[in-house]
Amino acid sequence: MASTSATEGRHGILVVGGGLVGSTLAELLAGQGRDVTLVERDRDVAAELVSQLGDVRVLEGNGTTGAALRRAGIERAELVVAVTQSDEANLIAGLLAASFDVPRLIVRVRDPDHSRSFERLRQQSRESDTLAVNPTVAAAEKIASLLAVPGARDVCSFLGGDLLVVGFAISARSDFAGLAIHNVDLMFAGTPTLVAAIRRGGDWVIPRGADEIREGDIAYFAVGRDHLPAVLGLLGTEHAGRPHVMIAGGTDVGLELARRLESDEGREAVGELFYDDQQQQRRHPRVTLIEEDPERATDASGQLDETLVVHGLATDQTLLEEEEIEQVSTFVAATDDHETNLVAALLAKRLGCHRAFALVDNPAIASLVGDIGIDAPIVPRQLTIDLALSYIRGDRVVSVTTLLQEGMEVFEGEVDEKSPLCRGPIHSVAERLRGAIVIAVQHEGQVFIPRGDFQISPGDHVVMLAAKDRAERVGGFLSASG
């Protein structure tokens, strides 16, 4: 972390790039009372952002030049966030920020070579606390986490992977449809589990004991990783057979995912719940990648060792049937055309694929994906924002994750000795949290799903859930500021 002396006299956040990531971050931070300036090169985009972002100072200018950055106030900025569409522009902005001794930097990079360049920048900028955010890697990691939990609509990992927050769709056939929350607790009496949140239509519910789980809900369960198989058993989730993953698109995300599934670590993670009792071994996933462009398909084939690469259209019904789409456990639409991804994922589901995920560009569209029959949206931009927020929120915040990539946040943090969370059992401080809940605590290396009489101690790691508009305030409870 940057030293205290380096941050003295500095205030404000400078965002370079007014695309969806930059403008969304700027709006979020300004809404939390931060002093935010955004620099956008395109005159028309800058003019539009002036009217959209009332609390953000928007300047038209080239964020890769010292003159524009000086006009934006870089000499007094405590944080620079470079999130343009160009890796090169982001790296240059980062270099300039380091030359102005900005204490903290966030740079978005996609190309692995640029990531290595940023690592050299980080090593040279010893007075700056730096973070590189790669949306390609973030998207592949999100997809891999979903693949590892059969039937899941959303999967978030906390406490070093020991806690999972997993969303499952509740069908009319589910034993949970119509069940009150306090009865769910009885079902999981031997398995520490909490129904942390419910998405119902376009609304979010933090359920209480008398609330019911309904057909059509997406119910989020907080559960220790070791207890996940028991929860899946009670949910009746099917996960028999060898997993077959079909990827549409030899894009950066598609290739990164395929490489992960070929790696020992990735194969073990996805195959963890697919255990063959007769062979006494995990059933590692079979992977097929479909790519429309012949040159890109050839390139993908040369980069991948065990993945079957097929040249063709992901929206070609005949091709999908020839590749036995009905036997595919998960179809991942990851082409560069996000409208094609929606069509391909819907077609795969109609032809019998068990689950389908779609890479989409706009978080607003992502909120509609579940309504049209696609199991999960993958929104690299929102994942990038979550990573940036994890870094911006403060020293004690470890990670921030947005459920279904919209609407509700879960964050992990370390509790300070002066935190209000330590002033009594959870039920005594719950009223002050106002719409947020503590869903897990890691104490002395052990994970607890706490009840009302649980006492949080300084140094514990807590996982908390809150609506986005309250998440910043709730984060203050980690320290004396709450």
C-alpha cells in the first residue's frame, strides 16, 4: 500500500475513459460523496456525460497527455483509474500518473503482454499502490466458478474459497417452492447454510424467518465449500455424468476458458462434483470450441491441446445437433457479438443443452437474461467494476461482488478492533446495519454461518450483503467509522 505521507494533501479520484466502466465507476463514487473527475477524449461522448453525470466533473481531453491530466487535477489526485478501450492508452496514463506520484493506480489491461508491462510499471512505482484489472481473466474465472457448481445461476467465492454464495432457480417441482425460511433452516440443521438473498422478478429480498421461497425465485445460499454437496443433494440438483462444455467463440474469453479447463487446476475444480464411484476418480470435462472464422479456428486449434475445435457458426442448428448439443452440460456463448451470444445460448437451450451462459456487454441487458431462458449472464464490464471497487473501498475491504452482476452487493472485509460489529452479539448490532446482514464470519481459520447470538471479534473476516445504495455505508462498519 502507498505510504500515509504519499497521500497527505491529496484528494479526489481521476477516471480516464468515459465508456461504460469509467462512467459507471465515476457515477458510483460521486454518489458516495467522492470528488471525481472524468477525462474523455471523444467530444460528443464527453458532452453527453456532462448531462448524465451531474455530480462528476467531466473534461474533454486526451488522458494520455500530461497537459490534459494537469487540467483534470492529477497533481492533487489520490487515485487514478485508467479504463479506456485501449490497453496502450491505459498504460500510458498509468505511467504518467506514476510520474506525478499519484499514490494509487488502477489500470485495465486485456493483452497478457500488456499485463506483463504493467507488472514492470508496478515494480518501478514503489511509492504507488497499483492494481491491474483484466476483464478477460475475470470473465473466464466467473464462468469457471459457475461450471464447478451444477445448476447454479450465480456463484461467488469468499474467505479464500471456503465460503460460496450460490444462486439457484426455484422451479415449481422444487421442494423449496412455498417453503418458509425458518423451515429451510430446519432442513439444513446439520449443514451450516443461510438463505442470504432472493431475487424475485426485478426486486431483491433479504428474507426473514416467515418469508417464503416462491416458484421463479433465484435463492442465494451461503454455504461452506465442504458442505456444498449436501446442499446440492437437498436441492435435487442433477450432476451425474461427465461434464461436456461447449464454447462458442475463439475469442480472448473463449480461449482463456478453454485453457483453464485443460489445466489440472481447472479440470479438478469443474470435475470436483462429477465423481465416478466405479472408477474412483473425477470425470474431467470434455471441451468443444466452435469458431466461425477459419483463421481464428486454426489459431485456436494450435493453442489448445485437448479441446475439440470446430469451424462453423454457433447459431447453426445442424452443426449443434451434429456436435450432440443435447449431451452438453453447459453451453458458453462468448463470441465478440453479444447479440449473437444471446441467440446462440437460446438455441442451445431449445435443442436440449442443460445450461447456457451468454457473454453480454451491457449490465442493463444482463438483468433481462434470466427472464428469456438463459441461465447466467457474464458481464466483463461489471466484473471489472467489482474488482475496482474492491480496491477503492478501503484497506479493510478484501473483495466486492455484485450478485447476478446487478443490484445487490456482497463484500468481504477484516474487522477492526474499534468496529461497531464487535460491540455485542450480532442481534444487538443488526438494527444499525439497516438493510444489510452478516452472512458469514471466519474466526481463527474456521468459517461460521452466524446466528443472532454470535460474537464477532477484532481480526475476524466477515462477509456482508447489502443493496448497492447502502454498501458503501455498511463497509464503514468494518472500522470505527461505522
